[in-house]
Amino acid sequence: TIQIPRCVKPEGTSPDMRLLCISDASDKAGGCAVYGGFRLPDGSYTCSLLCAKSRIMRNTVPRNELEAILLCAETSMTVQHSLRGRVKEVFYFSDSNIAICWVLNTQKRHRMWVHNRIKEIRNAVKWVSKGEETVPLFYIQSQQNIADLLTKPCPLSTDMLGPNSDWQSGLPWMRLSSEQLPKTQ
């Protein structure tokens, strides 16, 4: 009974797209969701789920969060490649301060496992952002993290995943203009 719209671009909007890539992890799993949006005349954006992935993970929660950010970076890279140049902005969000600090701090020496994932994340983001050195990775509160549905046990229903659900069309903050997004690093 779940229907998923195939066309996410509304009539009369610019062909330029913005991606919001959101990751989350727990002690047993990690996942990400990639949402695409088009700018509306009032400055806000549409928001539609394009792709989501999850994996079983067996590390500590901070390492799983780092793995989820890597999964998010790889998934957004695949989505952008599929969209062939239509994506003009990409933002990444996570609710893990530790993993975000690991990725953003280039001065600290990390253990090899963490270092390798950070390197992969930064390379994937660099490819997506066309060579920019800054990583657009931001903190989002857990209550605002839609990717929690992938990692936390909760009773799911078709109403929670259907066409007009938060899962399909994003949370209200995801429709804000790029300047108004909760971008805390």
C-alpha cells in the first residue's frame, strides 16, 4: 500500500537541486538518507527522499557514527553521479559530535581505523563538492534526525513511510532556505 513518487521536481522550479544527506548510527546499525530539493519562488525548498541505505555495524557507537557518515558520503556521491550535474549544493548532517569532530579536525592524529574512514569521507565529499577543501558536515539534534528511523527500534506503519510522511517528504527544517538550515559545526 506504500506508493513512492518517481518525479520529485515540481513544475516551474529551477533544474538546480540541493541534497541534504543525513546519517545516524546506534550500537547495532547505521544508515543514511539522501533528500533532494528544488528552490521555490518564496526561497524555501521542496524535499523528497531520493535514496536511503542501512548496514549492520559492530563497532562502538562513535565508530558506527563515523561509518554512517562514510555511508552517507558514498551514497551522496552515487546520487550526484546519477543526477549528472544537476546538484548545486550538498549538506551533510549527523547527530554525533565525536564523529563530526573527527572528520573536521585535520590537525589531530587518529588511530589507523578512524584515519582511514576520515580520509575516505573527505575524498568522497571533495569529489561531490568539486574540489572544495571545506567539509559541509553539520550537527543536527537527535530529535531532528530523520535517519533515526533506520537505526533505532520503533514500531513502523505504512502511515510513517507513505507518500506524505516525514520519511518521504522530510522534516520542516529540511525545507528551509540554505541560509536558514541549522548548520552548527
